[in-house]
Amino acid sequence: MLRSLTFLALALIAALAMLAATPAAAADKGDLPLVFEDDFEKGADRWQPTDPSAWRIVQTDSGKVYNQFKNSDYKPPHRSPFNVSLVEDVTVGDFVLTVKVQSTNKGAGAHRDMCLFFNYQDPAHFYYVHLGFRPDPHSSQIMIVNDAPRVMITKNKSPGVPWDDEWHQVKIVRKVASGAIEIYFDDMQKPMMIAEDKTFTWGQVGIGSFDDNGNWDDFKLLGKKVEKK
């Protein structure tokens, strides 16, 4: 009898632990399904760069990575990043995106950057986050390109991105109903930048830089797939 009671008690504790853990996990994912992931071990066939000659797969000690190694031969219709590579044929509304990034442009100075793109509808309509070293109206901000040169929409004061030569983790959380945009850098609990905008509610996602270079790995996208409008 004692053994049976002990087993039941342990089972109850395990069940309660699972219930306690579930809301936190659900809150982080927003109950969103996995729609795309890539570790680049099999190449980058699912990616759509503005200039394929500026991107390549390279072998590192920890595996293959997606390397943007020079500026793209690309002229956007409005002032915005030159180096863009989008996930091909995946369009989402709400999403949670995580990826590892390494800046490789040591001499870039105050605007040393890497960028992520989202709700990308065409080259003149999208959001992006500029992960810049020193904040100003065009660096280390959440930006919108709406048939005009990019404009910052960040609500909080960005601290700037402490670039070094190491790998870092980035997360974007997008909720279109409220317009919420949250950008996380290394600290996955507290956003580095936040914004609120409902201009674009669907689109592709992607990675790149304004005019620098770097490596990307372990890309994962949870989201609500929508039809391109």
C-alpha cells in the first residue's frame, strides 16, 4: 500500500510540474507551429538573396553556416539595407523567430550591424531591425520601409548592440493584432527593443545586414502561415 501511495504521489508531482511548465512554454511560442527551420548543413536552397554572389555556405569548427561575405550588388527602391536573404515561399502573420548571428566586420565602427527582416511584402514595403553598435535614428532601431526611405518606429531607447566576434542569439516576437514587435538579443526574457505598428500584417522573413557582413546559423521560425496577398 505504501509503495502504491508513493507511486501516486510521484505521479501527481510530475503532472503538476508539467502543468506548471506548459503555460511558460506556450507563452514563449504563442502556441505557434514550426513552419521553417534551417541549420544550413544541406546548403541554402530555401533562401532568396538580393544578390546570390554575396552569400555562401562555409564550413566552421561547429558545422556549416550561411555567410554574407560582401556587399550585394543591389539597389533598393528606397534607402534601406542592401544585403537581404529571405526565406523563400513562406509567408507569416504572427511569428516567433530565433537565430544565431556572428558579426564579422570588425572595422565597421559605430554602425557595425546585422539586420533581420519581417512582414516583407516587396522591396518597398517591410519592417527590419537594425542591430547596430551605437544607437541613433538610423542605427540600433526597429525600422519601417513604406514606399519611402526607412524610418525608426522603436518605442524604447535602444542601448545599442554590444558586438564582438562571438556568436549571439536573436529573437523576434511579432503579434499583428496588437501591432507588437519585440526584439531580443542574448537575453531571451527581456526585449532590447520594442515597437507597435500595424501597417504590415503579413510577409516573408529574412536575414542580412545594411552594408556589413557576418554569419548566420540555426534559424527557426514558428508562425501562422498566411497566403501572400
